[in-house]
Amino acid sequence: MAEHFLTKTRIDLGRCIEVGGARAVDQYDKLFAALSAKASPDVAKLFAEPLISKGNDQAASTVSWYSDRPGQGVPISKLDPAAQENVAAALRSGLEKIKDLLDDSEVGALAAAALYIGGSGDIWSVDGKPVLVNWGLMPEAGSDAAARGAHYADTLGPYFSMETPPPLTESEQESRRADKVAAVAAATAAATAAAVPSAAGASDTASASEKTASAAASTVKSSGGSGGDIPPDQQTRVRGRVPLIAWLPMVLLLLLFGGVLAWLLTPGNRIFADDGPQPVIADAETLRAAREINRALEQRLADLNVALNGAVCRADGTLLMPDGMTIEGLLPPELEGGPAQGGEIVKGAQTPVLPPAPERVVVAPGDGQITDTARLLEHIDARTAMVLAGTATGVGAGTGFFVGPNLMITNYHVVAGATPDNLFVTNKAMGGLKRAEILKLFGPMREVGADFALLRVEAADQPFYTIRQSDESMRLQSVITAGYPGDVLNTDSAFQALKRGDASAVPGLTVTDGTVNAEQALSATTNAVVHSAPISKGNSGGPLIDMCGRVVGVNTFVVQGPLRNLNFALATDDLLAFLQGTPAQPVVTGEACAPLVARPTPVPAASGQ
């Protein structure tokens, strides 16, 4: 996943070009892989990676665009003329290679769709390299060839003109292939014809031409359907034709092409190299996860309807649910043994109707004594950190969390390829950058079904998380994600200062909340917690935390669906298996979470009540 946020744009999903029954922007991974293999990785990076957020009746759909290229992105129009020309030259070079792929039966239609951008302002420059956003959109003027041709001429046309617009339909692609074959045939025939007189020598040009014409006439005469002489007017036309031997290269080319086509059509054969191991998470598992989420949401809706119909509002402003508890899962004060006291710490329910406010949730130390507590958000801030990994292609940012005083967990893909002297972590509790080293890796996900890395952080002595491991289901339990998503960092002044070299600048930690929707074995080696707490690029490797402050999963990836995104955290069972045989000795608990909550200050009853 690309890590560097560029911009967010509104998008009309109805304008998105479909290829093979799916929107082109939803097939970014296929486009990137095909362009990387058939052209080059730099050509693939011409197209920004989209993250779509579906709209509703009040809000339009939006797309956040990301790039693998580090640095601040700007529209090319904002560059000075010299910089514009450098970016334009790189764009022309990339488009030249893409044009050669438009006839490709596997990726041609997808590559063509990507060449339709929203407007000329969608050509950006990142680190001096071109990047296209808002790609895969049908022109507002219409979808016919004339409208598309005019739109292409106004957008990417100045960087690479085409006689016809990029072909989207099968008929357009067939016509383009036919034109290309005809052009090759004409060029071959012309070259062969030009070679015949030169072989005879300049002085014998007329004689060679007469002999060629005579031989051609004899050949046609002997093979004619009637067997008679050719009329004079037809003989004149025969003399102007290319000799039959000149067509020999074209015949050989057609035979070769036919043989290759027959080989391709033979079951088990293919022209392109194998893409390597496929992801361990197949569509069937993703569909099963979506169905499980639907069932959880239906149960949640039923519970909320029951609570709404049976809720009672007391005179002091406390809302009691049908089970006699508050909406946050707390018992009324009189059932706790005394009058309500603001700030009094009490135990809550495992699955309340609504989760308690995080600023009132407290976390007890490992001995379970309530007398020594920390607020949940402070607890999370001290144990979660940003991971900065410098590779040969730039610096990427992710998230990690401590499982020991100087030991941190993150994702394999966050630190893969990092050079030894360019791996750092930071958070506000540490006060600045700390150098880290990799102790163990297990990945990548598509090959081994895991995505873990263990780091040792130099000169760190941080508080660390307890890991929850239990066979008891967490469905519908409240959870929190913590991390450093790229779209938030883009507006973080501390992160901008850090990028400029201020090692003391520490970006703020972002937290989101949600509930556990499903717990699934996605494959024989991959177990995951599917949840509704939003995550995005930059959250990778960060903790999924329950309301008791324990880690219940490692946030790793998002699956984009037609209606919503599915957020996946790798299960703690797999994490603990990864940590076996390492210096890490995490604290593990199997207790269910009954959060400690500071009771809100009661509202005085109105007079006369």
C-alpha cells in the first residue's frame, strides 16, 4: 500500500469507467502489477493509489489519493516552467510505454481506462516525478469516441497525442489491432519492394522491373481460374503489383503468429510469467467475513431497538436500559451501595449499548488494584509509537506498539527493505526519535499468511501493553485503534517539522473507536479480527485495543468493498506464536474485559420532582 497522501477529491461514482464488470479505480492492484511487469515500476507509479469513501444522500463520495513517491505533491501547473518541462518529459516517456500496452488482451482495456483523467489539473508532480489522480473517469461530455477523443486531447494529449482515443470497448480494441497489423504489412511490403531493384543494380533497373513483371504475369496466367491469357488491361495492373516473393516475410510472420496463438489457446499454456504466490486471503474468505459482519450488525440493530423501546429516563438525567443498567453499562448508584459520586470508579459491562467515553475509562496496573490507575488515552499514548523506515526508494511511516520496555511490534510490510541506519521510532512519551533494529521478521502476507516484525528500540524504557488471548468471543465488544494515518499526518505541523529534520518534533497519535464485528480464520495460517474502527494507510502495525487497555489485534490491512471498507487486525494468537523464541516475554491475560469507568457527575434533579 502506498504511504504518502497527495490529495482528497470528490468523485461521481457514475462516471467511473468499468472494465470487466468492475470500476477501473477498484482494480488498482491489478493495474499496478501489470504495468510493473510489462512496462516498469516507474510507469506503474504514474497512477496514484485510490482509497474510496462512499458517500450518502448528504455527502458525495470522495477518493483519497496516495503515492509511493515521498515528498509533497503539487499540481504540475504550480511548478515553474523548467520544472514543468522536466515532469512533462517524464510523463511523455511513461505514456509512450503505456501506449504499447493498449493492444494487450490482458491489461489493454484497464490501461486505456486509466488514461482518462478528470482534467488537466489532475496531473501532479511528486519529487519531480509525474503522478496522475482522478484517473479512470469518463468525460462529462459523454462516452462516445468523439467526446473521449476531445477530452483526451485536452488532458493527456499535450504529453502524448493519439490518432484515436484510448480504446475502451472490444470493437475499438479489435479495430486498433487491425490497423496495427495493416500498417506492419504495408511497411514490410514497401521495404521488400524497394529492395528488388537495388539488388539488380542501378543500370539494370528497367530490365529487372520487366523480368519481375513478366514472371508475375506468367504466374498469374498459369494459376488463373480459366486457364486463358490475361487481358491486356489486367496485365497492366499485374505489372504494378509487388512480386509474390515479396510477400514471403508476411506469410512467415502470419504462420508464426498463428502458431503462437494456437499455443496460447492450449489449456495450461500462457504467455505471461506467473505472478507468484497469490494472497492467502481469497474472495471466499472475504465474502464470509462480510456475511459475518452483516449478522453482527443485524444483532446490534435488534439490541438497539430493544433498548430504545424499553429505556427509561430518571429524574437525575440517568438513562436506564431494560436490563437496569445505564447506557454505558453501569449500575445505578443506589445498586452500587450508595449515592452517586462524580468521578467514582466502577466496573462496567462487557457489551454496553454505547461504549463509555474514553476520557472516563481508566486502566488498572497489572496487579488489578483500582487505587493506581491511568486514563485509557494516556495509557495508549505511552505505549504506541510511529515507525519511520528508510528504504532505497524513500521513507515510509507506520505504527508500532511496545510489548516490552524496549521491544516493539509492527507489520513486516512497514519495515521490509529498511536499511540498518534508517529505522526509527518516536512518540511523545519518548520525546524524540529513537533508533531501532529488526530482531525478527515474518512475511510478506501474500506468501506466508503473516505480517509481523519485532524491533528493539535503543535507549527505550517504555510501559508496554498486556496481550489478551482467549477463546471467548469478542463480538460486539468496543475497541479502539491507535496509529498515524497518512491523511491525518499530512496536516500535522509536527510531522512536517519532523520531515524537515527536526528530530524533536513528535506527531500526534490518532485514535478511532468501533466494535468487533467478526473473528475469523481467513486461512490455515491467518486469523483475524474484523472491526468497525476506521484504519487507513499509516495505521499498519498499530494496536487494536479493548476498553481495558489490552491489545486484541494488530491492525494490518483494509479490504475495500462496494458499500464499506472492512478493517482487519491479525489475531493475538498468531502474534504470540510469532514471538516464541524471541527475547519478548509479553504479559498475557485471558480475562474478559469489564472496563473501569469514572462515573459522570450526576445532574441535580429539577425542583418539584
